[in-house]
Amino acid sequence: MVKRLILVLGDQLSPDLSALREGDRDSDLIVMAEVTDETGYVPHHPKKIALVLSAMRHFAEELREDGWQVAYTKLDDSEASKSIVGELIRRGQEHGTSEVIATCPGEWRLLRALEDAPLTVTILPDDRFVATLDEFASWAEGRKELRMEYFYRDMRRKTGLLMEGDKPAGEKWNYDHENRKPAKDDLLRSKPMQFTPDEITEEVLDLVEDRFGENFGVLRPFWFAVTSGQARRALDHFAKHLLEGFGDTQDAMLQGDRFLHHSVLSPYLNLGLLSPIEICERVEEEWRAGRVPINAAEGYIRQVIGWREYVRGLYFHEGPDYATRNGLGHKRDLPWMYWGGETGMNCMSHAVAQTRDEAYAHHIQRLMVTGNFALLAGIDPEQVHEWYLAVYADAFEWVEAPNTVGMSQFADGGIIASKPYVSSGNYINKMSNYCGSCTYSMKDKTGDTACPFNLLYWHFLDRHRDRFDKNPRMGNMYRTWDRMDEGRRETVLRDAERLLDRLDSGEVV
């Protein structure tokens, strides 16, 4: 006789999940389900779908080995429901129970579905994070600006990571200014650890190829970790072979090196195969042993217990409408180049091709190439949000929406970012080797050969002047614009309008 159902979602693959801790192996039934509502609410990258499904199937086997009863529904099961709630109802009817224990989902859509379900659902906090949602709300209360840096310092104090007593190690909280160096080609640089698919994963790959073969993205070769054991090996590999150079070049981009010193651990962290504390303690261990510099260790730890915790707190703090905000009123459709359409922009071509092949691009490629272009061109932020949610293996709404809607597109009105993250082609040229082989010229400021970033940068500033003219971080930009000859300003704006007209008409840009 089953007393209760315990729901485990695809991004909750952690043995210490609060719902599992509350459960009883002798009387409760774990429900895990692959359902079409979750695989299809955006056109997910095939690699992302395969990663989640394979990791789920492996975790279900681990739970069974640990003595749990598990009711697992595969996507191609003939009796499968379309939704998570549908599967809970079906399993409840099979076993004569309407009681469900669930850990809070990572997005409002699923949370509302569970709250509205015709079942008795107990929703427990997801305590796999450093900060609770109540702690974030208390921190945010009464603040005029919710800046990540101050929250991050509280997380350092709470965890003791990179602390010497009550002071930060090295006497500085932040080494970001040391982490903005371009990178050089290095044939000896290690790559993130890759894994050969086992029988379970191969079965999933065949299913995904059959069901989602038309989705944007290349499915094979597939090399992601799909178990916590593999993810820990990937973490150890990163700490030993890549972390040392992570700090210096974390913002760099090379068209011949897709990973540089990045760990590619975020998919495993966001699925629950790794915990934030075990990652950060491993990174800190390398620094305390003298094997990596402090700017590398601090830069990585800041991303995990600073930025990641901050955006999660902010997503739930701001409420269900956050992902649909459009503070700048941008309405242009997402260009076809984001789905692999032809473009003369070498940086966009490489960032999108890498995304297509790997379901991965690092934060600067997302923020300062694809995100920068979307913001400058006035793309509808909800379409940008849905694209990022679809194409990246680490994208779940609680983490992706604040990064896109807030940080990248400034559509939340400045809650996350104190100014829009926009730049001309100069930034991309400085931090990458993309520009040398581009159709356009980064040095050209007007005309048909001018880098689109150069034209659209000034067009963006001009059309949003009423909003940003008084922003203290943008004064220099407007003073530079005002010093230009009036005729040149008119030419820049005219050429930018022509570029946007070509974009709207579907021409290759």
C-alpha cells in the first residue's frame, strides 16, 4: 500500500532533495516522468533534452538501488500523460492515494501547476542553495538597489569561502578587474572532460533523434556527464587542469577554441548532479594549496555563490511576470540568424554555430555577442528569453530569465543591471579573434562595411536618450556622441536604420 507520492523533477536529481528526506522508503512511491509538456514548451536543443532524460533515467536507477520504489514514465510509454500533474494523478489513481510531497520547482509555471492540482500537495523548500528565498527577501527588503555585489559578500560570510576570519582572503572581495584579458591559441590547453554514452544514454539519444530531430541543434556527438559520479570527475578535471587560467581569460573568446578555461559544469549543477558548496570547496582547495591564483578561485566562486544564488532569489522575489517584462518597449522579431540563418557577422556566426553544436556558449558570448546584438537591435526580450531557454543545456527559467530579461536585455527596468550591457564592435575585437575574418570592418563607423555593432550602438543610445541620459555610468557615452559632427551623427543613424530595415525584411545582415 502506497501512502504518498514523492515527485522528483528533471532538475532535482540530488539524493539529499528535501522531498526525498521527507519520504519513507517502505511506504512512499517516487514519481519521475518524461512528459511532452516539459520537452516541448520551447523547442529545446536536442542535446539538452537528451541530457535531462538520460540523467533522470540514471538517477531513477540509483534510487532503486538505494531501496526506493520508483514509478518512472518514459516519453514513449503508451500510457504517459502530457504533464507532470497528469502523471501524478495517474499514479495516484493506480495506488489509491492523493497525497504528494514535492520540492519547490524552479519556475513559476510548474509551481502554479502543482498548487492548482486536484491533489493534496505539500511543497517543501528547495534547500540545495546557499540562500533560502526568505533570506533573499529579507536582504532585499528596503533596498533601493538590489546589487549582486553586496549579496555576494553576505554569501561569502555565510559559507566562509575564501575568508580569513571576518575579512576576505587577499583583503579584496572582488578580483574582476584582473579577469578581462584576451586569450591566445593554445593547442596544449585541456578541454572539459567528455564521456562516452552508455546503453541508457544511447537509448535516449535514439528517442530524441526520432522525436526532436528537427529542433535547432546537433545531437551527436553527445559527451555530457549524466550521473553525479561523472559530474564529480568533470569537476576534479576542471580544478586540476583548467581552473588556474580561468580568471585571466574568463571573458575572452576564440573562434578556434570553444571552451578555453571554462568548466562547463553549470548543466550538472542546475540538474542537481553537483551542489554549489562541493564545487566551491573544491575550487577553494586548489587555491589554498597554492595551485591556482586567487583571481581564478574568486572569479569562479563568485559565479556560483554570488551570481547564481542572486538570480535565483531575484526570480522568485520579482514574481511570475518577470520573464515577460519589456521595460524598453522592444518589439522586433528575433532574426533568423539566431536559428542558424546566414549572417556576415563572424562573431554571431561563431556564437550561434557553437550553440547549435554544443548546446553551450560561455557568459560573454551570451551577454556581449548574441545578447548585445539583440538589445542594440531592439529585439522583443520575450523572444530572446525563449531562445536562450531553448538552446542551452544549463537553461532553466529561474536562472535563465534574470540573466536574459535583466542582465542581457535590460527589460526589467534596471533591477539587475545599473546600465544596459551594450558595446560597439571595439569590445568584441578586444576580447576575441572574431573580427579579423569578418565580412564587416570593426574600424568602419559608417557605410555598408561598418560593423553592425558600431552603427546600432549609437542608434540605441540615441533612441533611448530620454531614459539613459542622466545615468551616471553612461554620461561619457552621450558626451562622445554629442561631440560628433552633426552630419556624422545623421549618417550613423541613417546607416543604422538601413541595417534594421534589412533585418526586418529578412535580408542577410
